[in-house]
Amino acid sequence: MPFMSSINVGLFGLGVVGSGVLEILRRNGELIRRRLGAELRVTKAVTAHPEKKRAVPLDGISVSRDPDTILKDPNIHIVAELMGGTDLARRVVLDALNAGKPVVTANKALLALHPAEIFGKAYEKGLPLGLEASVAGGIPVLRALREGLAADQILEITGIVNGTCNYILTKMSEEGAAFDQVLAEAQRLGYAEADPTFDVGGFDAGQKLAVLVNLAYGATVNFPDIHVEGIAGVTPMDIGYARQLGYAVKLLAIAKPRGERVEARVHPALISRSHLLASVGGVFNAVFLTGDNVESTLHYGRGAGGLPTGSAVVGDLIDLSRAILSRSLGRMPPLSVQREHVRALAVMPMDEINSEYYLRFQVQDRPGVLAQITRVMGDRNISIKSMFQPSQADHPEDPVQVVLITHQALERDVQASLREIQPMPFVRGPTQMIRIETFEK
Amino acid sequence: MPFMSSINVGLFGLGVVGSGVLEILRRNGELIRRRLGAELRVTKAVTAHPEKKRAVPLDGISVSRDPDTILKDPNIHIVAELMGGTDLARRVVLDALNAGKPVVTANKALLALHPAEIFGKAYEKGLPLGLEASVAGGIPVLRALREGLAADQILEITGIVNGTCNYILTKMSEEGAAFDQVLAEAQRLGYAEADPTFDVGGFDAGQKLAVLVNLAYGATVNFPDIHVEGIAGVTPMDIGYARQLGYAVKLLAIAKPRGERVEARVHPALISRSHLLASVGGVFNAVFLTGDNVESTLHYGRGAGGLPTGSAVVGDLIDLSRAILSRSLGRMPPLSVQREHVRALAVMPMDEINSEYYLRFQVQDRPGVLAQITRVMGDRNISIKSMFQPSQADHPEDPVQVVLITHQALERDVQASLREIQPMPFVRGPTQMIRIETFEK
């Protein structure tokens, strides 16, 4: 191995994750030196606010506003992009790769929105990308996909990858509280942003799913094709009924290979309370991966936070340092397949998926209603697994809740049935539809 | 990268795991070729019974009884040792490394019993060791320790790593059945060996714990110093009481750093039913790892079986192939630290550990008994967290069960108390002691 007494990192971003990285390098520098036989240190940082006081000491780090102080410095061996966003971050990652510097990034948005460009550049330059921090914080699940499960066809990815949503749904379930109320509490506690749309709307989970799919299948998917639904429509009533039926409600990011395409979707889902994912509570994340040989695996841990995410960043910095020291930057292709096998992977339209469904109708409590609903559904080959009417109406005009659980059915047929049922005269309110994830293996 | 159209593997052992490997290479050969840009194939196999018919086709594989057909063949690039045992396997692994061939092994016994020799040889030769299959089958948990969590000090390892024991304890818990009865059923179903001692005695879990500790701390531990207890003494009564108190009973492999030493022990333990490990049922394995930055992580999946374990072997073969193709066999030090930092790590004597304890006394049901027991314990600084007497005796001479849960106490003090209490006149049978694992973070 070439003798190098230190690996110098140029850090973009001194926010929560950047500060976590500096704290970890300070605290575990000696451990890391024992691993590498060289020191791993941040020598330069770039931030929009170099003058700002930071909680973590910046001794020995030259801080600037100018990206070129890092990008044009031949003594910087690795670039860590921890700014977020897709404008400056995109230019920084591309410029770093063009300058021959391997990159670590925690930027799921960049990877989800510009996969062909970012992965393409890494392939072109024969450089590795450290991405572990971009999905599920400190959980080494991307490493499992690229390396640990490299011998397997991935048959299913089912992730709880947004801590805010999981916190809210866990609290709603434990306390019977409404979404708005729990969201406000989560905002007070710092588990939700002032503008929570990106998290509770499912977009954050969608971007993470895109990265998982890209790595699982050595491919790039078009993020806008991924179906994304958030959790704002989930009510305590549905969570309560689901529990009575043996289910928990989780925001899931789901992907499955479908011939030459992939099924990829984010939405609230009912899962059996006996499934391990149902026990993943609060802000924790977990990704359930099924391989054709390994069968079921679960990868669980903290999905956010400066130190957990920082741990993934520093793990990748160690990995890239080992690549530099052993002169093997090209060892691991960025998407775990050789360049000529990377393909654009089409997402199957939502209409074509099959699922079981939880349907809650609000209807007038009179004979014949259930027959009319089930006739519409039967005409579209949707068969009913169970029916559940929690209570009877006090007055004949009062609406009652009728819950149907379907067998596997085609989304297109279910949506058409709901459109046909909604205008019927006995319907007293909007119908709730939540998919049920039954797991294939 | 050097152009190599194929990586040739020499396989020792054509049993369950060896056959799984061949099946995976056959089925997913194209996927693996896309990853490597070269074919990964087994060209030679060595087995004690070359003439035996195998379920998996051996086309293109030259099968022999002679290890040298592989070890002396310059066209063999990687040796996979899947025989088990520590005699021939030891010679094969050492000879392969001496011949400059990187090694993949699923052999926990070899790694646990001869760590200094095996890891030492790999370091001396600058060659990687693929070990993923040696612990917890298809779960990529060793990769998590060597790479994913490389930035962290590992504060706790808590594993359910023996599927036989977990199956038996799960069944005992679900059915209230006795150990012997469930063991017999497990033997019928093929989940337990005809001679079950190695599994149910905790030795298998102990060997896996040794490997986990070696990798977590870049060290070698002396396997005989690891405290190992099996599950034969666990009764349905204890499992029932534990459940009433909010606990599940699991066979745990536990390790924690203790200054310059390590706590490392295998025994049945009570864990909170709300802990994720309590939901790990049947033959599944899981390893709970806590890092100083990443905090809690869980790694779950199948711990045995030809395909799940074969998946880990082939994952390692892919990894070593990438190392060969990128000429970076020395990239990853076998224990994830540089050679000069590998140390012999002392195991803390069991007497010095601290734990909470579940103690079930069988005593005469008369006033003053509890006072005498708690006085003995109080004199040794053991304080009682809760007491539970499930029933009263019909006749004054009949024994009753008295369950005490202690606060954290020193093992030496607990053992001394039990020795002091056992001969007391009111004691009507042996006392049951099961440690309670409370998790530190």
C-alpha cells in the first residue's frame, strides 16, 4: 500500500450531519487510525455561513464559502457532500468526480432526482460513491444491498424509512390521537419540520425508495414515476379498526421486481401485527429485504440524527480511504453492476399493481347496501375476504362505518369500483382506502 | 482492472452449504457476471465421498478426495472451506493462505478455536478472509461490524444466533410444552441434531459470539473463557412467570467492552417483551448491535440453511473476486484493524459481571421465609426490585414458588447468596436463576 499518513476530507456543509461527522472523527479518531493505518481528518469545510459559531470545534479546519477551496485542492482526497439540496450539491458532486475525487454524500434528493447523471459520472470516472447516509441514517442497508446480498435477486424491499411519519403513526396508535394533534406535538419535539409536507406527504420516503431501488437492481428509476401518498388521511378510527383486525398502520416504501419493470410505491399500509415491521416504533427506521436465497432479512436502527447519520458518513469515508490506500477506487461499481449493465428501469403504473385492500365505507345503515357494494366489486373480480361493521346506527339516516378487507385485487379495478360506488345514494361520506401489505415470502 | 474472464473457486465440502453455493451460482450466475464483469465458477471440489450422488448437478466440476488438487492448482483463485471441523479444515485454510489464495469459510469453530493462527496467517499473507457465513447465516452482520459500523465503538452485542434454541424456546413459550418434548419435535422436523448438545448446550452460540467479538474489537479472544450455558434447565413454568412479569426468555450471546477486557457470555436470559429481540421467533436469528454513534441497530434473518448460508458465502466470493479483479487483496484487514493493532482480548470472569436476576425459589409456605431470603441477599448488597408468589400452598408442607427480580447486582454476590440459601431448612428444591438483560442504551 502507498504510504499516506493522512486522508484529507473536504466537507461541504456544517449542519447537523456535518457536525456529527466532526464529532465522530474527534471522538473515534484513534479507532479509525487503527483501522486505516492513517489518519482520517477533515482539513477544509465549505459553508454558506463561515462566520457562524458552531457547537463542534473547528480547530485545524480551514472554513470557506468558496467550493473551489476544496474542489481545486490536490491535497483533498475525498469530498463529503452534506449540504442537501440539488443545485449547489449537484455541481459540487459532479465537479468533485470530474476532479478525480471520490465522493460521500447523504443527499437522497440528488440521487433520486438525478441518478443517471450522478451515477453516470461516477462510472465514467471509475470512482466510488459512498451513499450509506442517504437512506435510513445509520443502518448499513445500502451496503447490504451492494455487497452482503450481492448473490441474491432482491424479491421485495419494504421499508419504514421516514422517522417523522413512523413517530406520528406510532403515537396515533398508542394514544388514539388525531394526525393534526400528533403532528403539532412532533413539531414541538423537533421530530417534524415547521413545513412537514416533505415528510408527511411521503416524498422523503419516495426519494429513499428510489435510491434503494437503484442499488437493488443496478438501475436508475425515474423518481416522478414512483407513486407517493402521505399519511395525512389516516385517521385514529382506521388505526383502531386495523388493530381489531390484527393489523398495524405504517407508511411503507415498497418495491418488487416485475419482469422488466419494477413496482415502486410509498403509501400508508396495513401490515400484520405479528410482522417484525409492526414492532418498529417511534422515530426508528427499518428495511425488510427479501432475497431469493437469503429469504427474509431486516435492517433496523435510527434513520436520522447527527451521530447516527454521521456514523454512516464516516463508515463510508473509511471505506473510500481503504480504496485510496489500496489503490482500488474502481473495485466497487457505484450501482454494484458493471457500467454496461446499468439500465433505466421502468416503474410499473400504479393501476397494474395487485394488493389486498382495507376499504371503509360510510353508508346508510339499511338492508341491501352491502349487497350493492359487493356486487359492484364482484363485477370487477374483487372478492371480499372479510367484512366488519363496528356499530349500528341509532337513527336510520345516520351513517355507519362498513369495513371490507379484499383478497388480492387489481388497483385499477378497486379504483374503478370506488368511483362507481361513491355517487350511490346510500353513501354518506368519502370512502377510505388503505392497501394491505401481505409480503410475498 | 486486469482482464480475467473467470474467477475459479475451489470448493471444500459438498454438504448442505456447498450444495447451496452451487445452486446459487447456477441460478444467479448471470446476475453475478453483471456485478463482476467476469464469471464466478466452481471448477474443483474436494470431498471425502467423491462418488456420492448429489442433488445438485456437478457438471464442469472436477471432484476429488485430494486437497492438493485445489491447493496446488495455480488456476484456482479462491478457496471456499465449507467442510466444518477443525482438523482438515484448519490445514486447508492455512495451506490455501500460504499458497496465496484468499479464503471464504463458514467455519465458526475454526475461527473461534484458532483465531490467532487463522487471522494471523491472513494478516501475514496480506489476504482477505470471507467469514460472513460463519455467524448468523445469511445476515450480513459481520460486514456491518467490519465496514458499516467501522466508525463506531461497539458498546453492546446481543445476539439470538442459534436457531435450534430459539425454535425450542419459542415453541415452549407458545405451547407451554416442556424442553424434552419440544426438543424431540425439533429433531423430527430437522431443526435439531440427533445429538443436540452442541446447539442446546449453547456451544454453537458461544463460537459465534467469539467470532463477533473478534471482529467487533479487532482482537482475538480465548474461546474457553467465554461463559456458556444452555437452555435445558429452562422450564415452561419459568417462561410462564417471565411472561406474566413482561419478559420473554431467549438464549442470548452477549458481549460488552469493559475497559481493557470484554464481557462475553451465552446463557438463557429474560428480556422485555417490548424489545425487538423478543419478537424474533422460531429458527430466525438476530443480532442487536449498539454503537456509540449509531446507537441501536438490529440485523435479522435466517441463521442456517443451504441457500441463506450459501448466499453469505457467494456474497463473500463476489467480494473477494472484486478484490482480485481490482488487485486490492490487502484492502480490508481481516479483523478490520491494521495488523499491529490486533491484540489478545481478555474475557472478564463471570464473577465480575453485573446483571439483574430472575430467581425462583421453591420453599415452604410459612411466614419469615421471604425475610430470611432477602436478609441473605441484602447482606450482599443485592436489592430486590419485585417479588411474585404465584400461588399459596394447599398444605403447609407443600413447596411454593417464590420469584424475586433483583436490581443490578454482582454475579459473585448472587451466586454466594444462592449457595447460602440452598441448605436452609425451608428450601424444598433447587433454585432457578436466569439473568435479565436490560440493554444499556
